[in-house]
Amino acid sequence: MPAKCKQRERILASGVVDVPTLPLGAVRGALCFRCFEPADKILKCAGCRRAGYCSQACQKLDWIAVHKKQCKVLKIINEEDLKDYSDRRTWADYRRVLIRYGHMIQAMTEVRDTVFVVQAQPYCSGCYRSANQLSHREITLNVCRDCRLLHHCSDCPDSHPKAMCKAYQDQNKIEHFRHGLFENTGKASVIACTEVPRSNYKSFARSEGWYDYYVNISDKAFIKGNTTPDFTSITSTVAKGGPDNKEFEEGRCMFLLFGTDTMTMPLTVIAALEDLQILDLPTIKIHLLGATGREFLAMSCFEEILHVVPSIQCLDIAAVGPSSLLAGQGPSGYAPKYPLPCCPSCQSAGKSRPISAFQGLYHDFAKSPYYEKPDLIVAFNSGFVDGDDANTDWDKSIRLVVESGVPALFTTYNPREAWGEQSKMRRLGARFVVEPGENKWRSLVPMPEFLDKEYEMWHQNYWRYIIKGKQP
Ligand SMILES: [Zn+2]
Ligand SMILES: [Zn+2]
Ligand SMILES: [Zn+2]
Ligand SMILES: [Zn+2]
Ligand SMILES: [Zn+2]
């Protein structure tokens, strides 16, 4: 029985941040909102007709944990959604209302996942009427039997492309694995570091990507020939090896796919150090900007930098951001340097990785007595042009990064964001060392996008670029 998923709010409240969020499969009607298990018949909440459950027991639990507060808000959105009805809408019309509902919900509640329940709702991909609107007109909304996530109404043909169906089937596999992982290990993510530190450096620029990294740079040669290079399925040779073996290899394949979601951070940094030709510095000082839970969660995987770059003795990271988790322990939001534990091999080689944190904005940190000039500034998926905090928080900090002349690595969730940032950087006169482009070390875990382009997937650190100071 899925015990941990059911208790996720309690686990979150105890300070654990690595907890799975509501899966798309639940919002789209295939999984239980409380335990995340599939059920042949999902019982819908009579109030909002959006939340669904495998049993009354799960419904009761969910009502107490979150849904009591959420249901009220969803009912208001349903009313609004009925007012917005029209027989036929375009994707542009549809996404516009979703954005508006998102703002409405944010003003009404802070209950986790409520915006997601609405913005990822089931809808017809032909006429863009929502499940809520169609059910009021007693028009059936059919679900695709293969992916169980994409819908079309009885007035419209099923139009979702084959490739998208496959991508959404992969989503189901990914979510299923995440829930199993959380039940078994208490963690919703994977750290797949190289166990024994390498004695020589192997070029990331010359590496072909993740598969090659796992096999030839890291220590996972055992996957050779067992999985497709994108880790979405095992090879046909392995599939012939009997059901137990197949299941084992499929689990391992997903484990390594999940590994890319955290390891993308240290690997994207290593690739940047190589591009900047500063791999031979014995101490590397990094300022991690806008660091949130995700970065702290993955802090232990940053040891990978010491494991694959033998010349680095000390990896000194300062995490700076308004929601920096370590902060608040020292004076004025500063948490002084603290030696993060290293593995026995690193310890005996005298390697260290101190971390410090500043809870605040980067331009304030730069004025503080704690600021030491870094070798590299890193901002993962900062959204400094498109994000909600773009003008208020980021503008000054980005100007400072450009003025400082320190090399800075930026990543984005998708190409459009990268182009937006590129033009802002150009306006500030920044010099590009690496122009925006697809990041070889992006996470391979695709995340469906609900507001931008229909069916689009985004990735952690999808695109990247590096700047250094200003144009001469
Ligand atoms: Zn359930
Ligand atoms: Zn409800
Ligand atoms: Zn339709
Ligand atoms: Zn499908
Ligand atoms: Zn180590």
C-alpha cells in the first residue's frame, strides 16, 4: 500500500523537501488524488468534479489533508469557466483563460497544486472546451487509450500526434517510477554520482552526452547495450531476457533517467569550467544565484565535480537567493562556510567542499562583508526575463553580474527563454563566451508544458549560455 505518498503533507511539514507533487495522471483522471494509484473507476468529488479517488478512504484522507480548502476555490473557477464558454476556441484563447485562472487561484489560496489542477485540466484538443464545460452540456470527453492523458470530445476527431502520445506514455512511466521510488526510499529524486573519483579528466566537450558519460566518464559501464541512449526504454536484446531481468533493467533505466535530473547541475557546471578553461584551478569558488530547494536537494551531487575533475582540491559554493534554505543561521541572513561531508576517497585526498549561504538578493550580497569574488557565477533556470520576479529582483543583480566581469553560466527551461535573455544581455553590452544553445547536459526528464505551446515539454537546464563581462 502506498503509505508515503498518502502522507506527503506530513512528510513535507517535517522538513523533507524531496516529496512528489500531484501527478498529471491524477489531474487528467487516471490516478487517485491521494495515493497516486491507478483505479478502474475513479470516484469524482461531487463538489468540484475535478479531484478523483480510488476509494472513499482516500477521499476522506484527502478532504482533511488539502481538498476541503481546495474544493471551494475549484468551484469558483468552474463557475468562471462556464461563463467563458464558447463552442470553439483556439489554443491561444484557451491558454489566455488558463493564465487568468492561475492568477485568480493564487489570490485565493496557497494550497499546493491547486493552480496545477486547473491549468493541467482535461480538455478537448480539437475545440479546446474544458472537461467542466463539456460535462455541463453532457458531451462526452474521450481519453486516448494508449496514453490515458490526452482527450478529445465526441464532436471532434482525435488529433493528438503519435509522437506526443509516446511522450505522454513516457510521462506515465516517469510518474509511476517516481511514486515507487518515494515509497521505497523516501526520496523522489536520484543521486547517481561516480563512486570512485577519477584519476584523470575526460573532456566533456568531446563526450557524446549522458549515455557516454555514464559508461565512459562515470562508472556505469554495466548499462552498455541495455538501454536506449535517452533512457526511455530498454533494448530489445534485454527485453528477451525474461520478465524478472526485464523489470530489473527497466528500473535501472529509469533510475539513470532520473539521475540526469539532479546530475544536470554539476555536469553543466563542469562543462562550463571546461569551456572557460579554468579546470586547473585548485580551488573553484562558485556563486549559485537564486538557489532554492532544488539546488540544496542536489547539494550532495555537486561532489561529482570533485570526482570527475581530479585537479580541483576545494569546491567552495556560496548559495545566494531570497529563498536560500541554509540562511538565517548567521547574522543578516548569512550562513557561514560549513564543510559539507565528502566521501572517504575525497577525505583521504584532502579535498573539501565548503558551503555558505546568503538569504537575500545578489546585489545586496555583493555589498556585504561576506562577498568574495568568485571564479564562476551560476544561475540555473533563473527566468530573469520571463519570471514573476524579473523586474524587481533580478534586474539589478544581472547588471551587477555583467559589470563584475566574472564568467557567468545561465540556463533556461526552453529556447524561447534563452533568446529573451540573450537580447537583454545584448542590451546590457554583455560579451558572450558561449552563445545560447541546447545544453548537452540538460535533464533528460521531460516536463509537460501547459501554458506556452500545446504539448511542449521543458527540461531542467535545457538551454545554456555563458557570458563574461562586457563587450570591449
Ligand atoms: Zn487512493
Ligand atoms: Zn472537490
Ligand atoms: Zn472538441
Ligand atoms: Zn495518446
Ligand atoms: Zn568524494
